[in-house]
Amino acid sequence: MLRFELKKIFSKFKNRIAVLVLLVTLILTSILTINKVEYIDDNGNSSTGISAAKNLRTAQNKWAGDLTEDVLQKVLEKNKKIKNSKEALSDDLLEQDKAFAKIQDITGILDVINCAFSEYRDYDGFAADHVSGRDVKNIYKKRISALKEYLDSGKETFTDEQKKFLIRQYKNLETPFHYEYIDGWSALLQNISTFILILALIIGFLVSGIFSDEFQTKADSIFFSAKLGRSKGILSKMWAGFLITTVFYVVFVFLYTLTVLFVLGTDGANCPIQLDMWRSVYNISFLQAYLFIAAGGYIGTLFASILAMLVSAITRSTPTAVIVPFIVLCALPFLSRIITLPGVCSFFPDQLLEIYIDIKESGLVELGGKVMTTAAVIIPVYAVICLILQPVLYRIYQKAETR
């Protein structure tokens, strides 16, 4: 019966078109992500793609290792030398590009220095130009002191427990940072949420007719009158929805990840995400951040799919069920911009597909005096909700009456 349900889903022309759209989306999104990595050669010519990633990786990995005081001082010295060169001081854009070509091997480290010596919620791309070798040795202490100053400024309202949590997380971060080329992971994490959103919407489209098709084709009387129609038949539909959601999600996220990292490189997987997200309170690596984002995306996709199937069973209308994932994952974010309930909006299901933003901005939730990040709360909460909705879906369809 499970095979029959799956065959019925993919026998529809519109569902085949949806899969084709998903494949095109995979290709286009992969290309856009890959093109985020740029390399400039000694002649000032810019390039993207495989060769650009290879050249940039080779250049930046010359500085691979811990960002100790000596390394940071050498970076400042090189930066100062190049910034004072005739190419950098020229009004000719091509000459300026030639100067940048000589400095792009240390741009990742310069970004860290710029973040450390910028205002807490601001970024000064030229801060490193004015930092002395004596000051840069305190870069990790500067990160903590900048946070404390920001918390004391009153620009944002945090409880005492939340302040303690933030400071504790900052202090617990292992230093000195290990550095190497991270552009592949950085590009992947920046774009994966968009790809997961599109993937979730198409999966929702595929499963939206599983429970309503019998009513649409007037085959409900046959289905429910069959010996196993109200038992194994319903379970087969539920399993079909679960398999489509899981298999499509895993396969397409894997293909997207494999394509991007194959071209841009997997270097930097174990580097701290603070190399790219300086203010984050998550003391995790790029690989761990990726797994966290992928897990949140799966739970969000599963939740939207189950809701679509639930609405399909209740309303007996496929078009109505199709719009459910769109409302849950796209309309709610717009609603969160209109209503002034930031605490509530943080728990909307669309946030499961925005774990990258939470890792970067570090939203906090305080429950029973215990402070946690928003993502650490909503992922298990919605996982439990998905489990609870399974028997609900089963009972609703089991009690459906033929008309």
C-alpha cells in the first residue's frame, strides 16, 4: 500500500514538474553560492568559481594556525605596508585591485581584528588600519569587554541572568582561535536557509494531496469501505508523507552541500564560527553550525508538511492544503514585522528555517530562571509537536465520513 501511495503521488504531472523545479533550484542556488567566493589575481582581474576558490584557499591557508599575538602583529604589519603602497594610494581602481590582491590572503584575519575594534553592533572595515601591535594582543579580552560595555549601555534590555549567560558564553570560548580558509563553509551557511525554504515549500506541495485525493477523485467510499482502509491504508499515507519529506530533504540538502563544498572546499570545518560571526554566543565550529541549521530546517519542513496533510484531511481540499506551508513559512515572517511581540515571534515555526540568523544574532529565552538560546528551545519543542500531530492526523482521517 505504501508503494501504491508513492506511485500515486509521482504519477501526477504537476508533482513531476515540482520535482523538476526543485532540481533547477538546486542548480541555480549552488551556482549563486559558489559565486560568492571571489579571487583577484596580481593583475587585478577578478574571478569566481573553482579556480577562484582554489587560489584563495591556497593563499589564506599560508596563515593557517592559531591566531596568536605574534600572528596578529604580523598581519597588521603586512596590512600597513600594503595600505601605504603606491597601488593602494592610487586613484586608479585597477591599481587598487592589484593592492587588494596582495592582501586577500589575510582578509579573514583582518575581519576578525576589524570586528574586535568596532562598535559592538557595528562594523568598521578600516579599524585594523588604526590598531597598534600592543592593542591587538588583547583582542580576545576586547571581545568580552565590548560585550560588557554594550550590556551596561542599556541599548538593549536584558535580565541579569541573560547578561550573566552572555558573558559566561564569551568567556568559555576557546582562544586563541584556530584559523584557516573558511569561505566555503561561510558561503554555504549564508545561503542554505534560502534553499531549505524553497525545498520545504515544494515538499509541502508534494504531500498536500495525500489525504484529500480520495475525496477529489470520489474514491473515498471505496477506500474507507476496504478492509484495511481505516487502519493500514491511513498508515500508508502517513508513511508516504514522512518518507517524501525525509528523503527529499536529506537528498537535496546533501546534494546542495556536496556541490558547494566540492567546489569551494571543506577547509575550516572545525574553526570557530566567531571567525565569521564575531558576536555569536554559540561556542561551536562551522560544521556544528551547519548540522544545527540542517536539523532545524528538517524539523521546520516536517512540521509544515504535517500541517499540510492535516489540513488536507480536514478540509478534503488539496489547494487549501498547498497554501499551508506558504502561510507557516513565508507569511508569518511578514506578520512578525508588523506585530510588536518579539518574544512570541521568536517561537513562530518559520524560525526553524532561520537558525543561521539565531546563531549570528543569538536570541535568548529565559524559562524558569534558566537562560537558553532560541534555537536550542524551538527545535526540540517543534520536534515534540510533530510527534503529537501524528496520532491526531491518524484519528481525524480515520473518522472521516464519505459523502
